Amino acid sequence: MFTTFRNAWKVPELRKKIIYTLLIILVFRIGCHIPVPFLDAAVLNSMISSGGSFLSYMDILSGGALSQGTLFALAVQPYINASIIVQLLTYALPPLENLQKEGEEGRKKIQKITSFVALGIALVMSYAYYVTQRNYGAVMYTQGASGVLTAIVIIAAFVAGANLVVWLGNSINDKGLGNGLSIIIFAGIVSRGPSSVLAMFEQIKSDMKFALIVPIVLLVFVLMIGFIVFMNESERRIPIQYAKRVVGRRQYGGQNTHIPIKVAMSGVMPIIFAMSIMSLPSTLEMFIPVATNPETGLQKFYAGFIHFFNYTSPWYAVLYFVLIIAFNYFYVAMQYNPIEIANNLRQNNGGIPGIRPGKPTSDYIQRVLSKITFIGAVFLGIIAIFPIITGMAFPTLNISMGGTSILIIVSVILETVRTLESQMMMRHHKGFLE
């Protein structure tokens, strides 16, 4: 990996892309420290630390901006939710499905629709956070500023920050290196590393028994990284053989190749999908807080419903695991169409050895996909719920969302390295004249 970055730095064009990406990350980190007016950061910090998984998850994606009440508090979450909604609607609404089939122009239109949906979600989330912060006493009303003006300023700052983060991510896509939004999320997660290490040392100072747990946590951390890298690079190869055909005096075909199917082809998206669904009750609680002493049947039902989706509830982990598996199958179904693959193989005189063309080929590919998808889904589920289980066993260790964070970091690094290698290969190929 370090060799790849060193070699890429020697190429002037790649060096410009790397520098541009680093500058965008610097702008993102500066925005994470620009405070939003009328917010008390100390109250927000205590609110996030006791707010459960959803607020902690949002704080991780924002690089700590949410707990500090800064401009980029929403980070990429509105755009991610909008992408999920639009992708789901693409398979439910024929107009969106037709747009997806129109090629580049259709994708641009879908991108615009996603941006408008993200703007609407940012407005709703900004208002929800404002209401939550007001209920916790984090909103400071200064003399001469009305409550309406304070609300407008806070909501407008959050919405503007969310749109600016999306613009920064798109700028990386256009002029930088790698996937822009993934790089932004990566920068936010990595920025939390030093504070987490310092917090661990503070725990050791306060109670020396943690000194015995820390080496175990570090060992599990290293093993988890190795496990994630292994699963990310694992793939199932379906052998493909092309028939020979003679055109004039030349012979074509007769090649043996394969279709690579990665075990973790969906990456971290199923986890983000599942977390977005699991966060809906927490978002509802921001608008309608749970009564301290529920008396009526409706209040008791609502309190039990919110508790069911609490991060510390065992049912939360079970439902979270099931949703990850379901969304993994959904995401793979969007990427792979066995019938289309079988038709393309038949049109190009290709086939799977021992499998008849047409429906038998598509059925075989579907069976292989189902097995690989299940393995990948279980892998993602284990990575996602392992920190939850560990947090239940060691509640004083602040390692919530650790598995997802590691998965995002490793996935972004591997994707960036592959991008660099492909870019260098394009610039150093020998050419057909040599």
C-alpha cells in the first residue's frame, strides 16, 4: 500500500489529484470546527454521549461535528438516506426505472432527484436536531434574538453544511482521487482515532483493571482488520469458456476466462441501510420524547417500542443482523442480473462448462450468487453486531460502531489503492507498438 502511494506521488497528474483530495479533506475538517450560532457545545457533548447508538453513529460519520454543534453536523447522512430512498424507488416506480436504463443522461437526472430528496431530508433532520437540542437545553437564546430567528439560523446552518459536504465529495469525484463521499466519511472516522486513544488511556488511569483488557481489545482490533481484508479480497470465480469460430482464415474465441463474484461485493452499504432503518425510532423520539412515568396504554406502548430499538437491547442486535442480511441480498440483486448475464454469454458464444445455455445457466449463476451473498451477509452482520455484544459485556468501554468504522476505513483504503494502481497501469502500459 505504501509502495503504491509512493509510486503514485512520482506521477505529476496523480500527485495533483492526491494534493487536491487532501485539501478537500482539510476544508472538511475546518468546517467540522466552525460552530453554529446559539448552540452550547458542552450540553451537546453530554447529550451525544448519553443519546444511544443513533446519535453516536451520526457523530462518528460527522467526525465529531455533531457533538460540537458545528457547521458539518449532518455530514453525509441526508445524502446517504436520499440515495437509499431513490434506489428503492427505482425498482418500485417505472419512470425512475426507465431513467436508470437511459445511460449517462438518465443517471444525471437520477442524481438531480437524489440531490433534491437529500435537501428535503436535510431540512427534516435539521429541524429534528433543533427540537432535540432545545429540549436538552443546548440552545442559547441571546438578547434581541427571537426564538423563530434562532431556529431559522440553526436549521439553515445545518442544511447549508450538509449540502456543502456533498459538494466537497463531488469535487473529489471530479478532480480528486477515489469516491468522494467515502473519503469524507473516512476522514471523519479517522479524526476520532486520537480522542478514542486518549479516552482509553484516561480509563486506564482511573481504573488499572482496564490495562488488562486493552491488549485483548487491540488484538481483536488487529484480527478484525485481517478478517475484513481477507473477506474483501475473497471471490468466487465462475469459469467461462468461449467457443471457437472461424471467420475467413482467422480463428476467434476458444478462450477460457471467469466471472469474479466478490464475497463482500456490497461493501458497507447494507450496514448503512440497516442503520438508517434502525435509526427511525430514535428520530421519532427526537420529536416525541418518551414520558418519564408512562401511565396510559399508549404511553406504555410507545415507551416499549422505543426501548425495543435501544442500542443496549438484545432484540436490537437480532433485528439489526436480520436487516443487514436482507439489505445485502437486495443490494446484490441490484448489481447482478443472472438472466442478463446468461443472455450475454449466449450472444458471445460463451458458456459455463457442463451447464447448458439459457435458463440452466441463469439458474446456476443464481444459485452461486445466493450462496456467496449469504456468506457476505453473515460476514457484515458479524462485523456490525460484534461491537454491540462487546459493549454489552464491557459497558465502560466506548467501542460502539467500532466494527462498522473499521470496515469503512479498510474498504476505503483498499478502494483507493486499487484506483491508484489502475491509474498508474493506464500511464505505464507498454502499448501495442513496442
